[in-house]
Amino acid sequence: MVRLTRSRFLRQLTAGFLGLFCALVFAACGSSTTPAGGDAASTGASPAAGGAADTLTFAIEPTFAPFEFNDSNGQLTGFDVDLLNAIGKEAGFTVNYQTAQFDGMIPALQAGTIDGAISAMTIKPERAQVVDFSRPYYRSGLAIAVQSSNTDITSFDHLSGKRIAAQTGTTGASKAEEANGDVRLFDNLPLALQELSNGNVDAVVHDAPAILYAIKTGSVKNIKTVGDLLTEEYYGIPLPKGSPNLERVNQGLTAIIENGTYAEIYRKWFGAEPPELPETAPGIQ
């Protein structure tokens, strides 16, 4: 299963029309979501990208636990949600969360229909050419997941000729294309992992924290990770190029790193002490 027809259509468009199309999709189909607790979110609209505001609209795809997902009560929660709410508290803005598909976020930022996005997005040079990223807020890496009984795949080299699942628009999808296998793109990680659990694909390439969280919580069965991490990556918060809110986000993020709030949030979701984070991602000017 690949992403919805919308994604297949998007890839056929020119870059300019892509941004316009996604702007229309966000305006017509985006939905606001209140995080668990509701204290730090607002459902009011904000003047996206045009200037600093007290309420900022951020796109989020709540299918990527433990970073962003809906809890058993349907409330938006996760590491990214707690993080952005804490940043907003320090920087003096509230957050209006708008659900969206991952691969539509950068086009929407380019079109100026949202103020930012938070969805465990890896800072990459090609992305940094079209949007501005905050300083890194999470260190991650890609992992390979296979069925628990699989003994044939123990490294990336063993993916050649195999059926590999990944999420459309992610660094995992880009890496999977290097394996000379049959890459199958999915709308989100849960769908990809379920296909693996069902035996319809041989492996999944995705961010290690999300795969490990799915295994830990039992949301998928009979899956394990193999080999070393394939990459070292840093997540950042993307905003439109030239956004006046970039400085506010960075100031808030730096403040919570320095005052210990970041460490509290990290321990809550990952049960470990956070690593040191650079002020800029490697390879990004």
C-alpha cells in the first residue's frame, strides 16, 4: 500500500503548483486538535508566517508514537507535543495544532498557510533550502525492523532484493531506496509495521525511537530491530523561510534545555537522560 492518491498526485506536480495545491488542502481539510490537558493549545487561527503572534498554527501528524499520537481518549499527546507546549510557554505563544500528512507539511510552509510544523522531522540540507529549521531538539537514527523469527536480515546489505516498507517523505524512505530492494511506501509507520507483522514485507526502515516504542508498548507483535543504526539524525522544527517566529522558537527551546524542562520531558517519554544537542545540525549552514 502506498500513500493516498493525493501523494501520488503531488509527486507529479511542479514545485510551484505543489505549494499552491497543499495550501488549498490545508485550508479546506486541516483540522485543529487539542492536546491532552488542553492548557497550552488554542483553536484560534493565527496570521500564518506573516508576523509574530500569540497563537501559532503548527501542523502535526499524530501517528508517530511516542512523538505525536492520540491517546486512548483521543487526545493529542507525545514528546513533540509536550516539547512545543513548553517552548510556547517560555516564548509567549500558544499552539494551535492542525493535523496534516507528513509529506504535505513543507509545501504548506512554503505556501505560508501554517506557522510551523512539528512531527519528528529530520533536518536535511535539501529541506533547509526551502524552510528554516530551529536548532536540533532530538538526536535519532534509522533502524531496520524485521519479524522476530527472521535470521536472514542482520544488516542493511541484506535488504538487497527484499520487500522494504517505509513511510512516504521520510529519511527512512530515502535510505530504503539505496538498498536495491522492492520499496513499498506507506501513509504512516503503524501501517508499515503491520504489514511487516503480517509477513507482507520483509523489513521496515524507519526512525529507531518510534520502532522501539511500538515494540515496547506491544502495538505490533513479533517484530525486532537488527544491526546498528544506519544514520545519525537530528530533528528540528521547520518554519517558513524568513519567519519572525524562528527566533522565538529557538529562544524557547534553548530556555527549556537550560532550565531542565527538556530533560524532564525526555525522561517522561524515553526513560533515559537526554544526550547533549548541538546548536546546529551537522552539515547545515
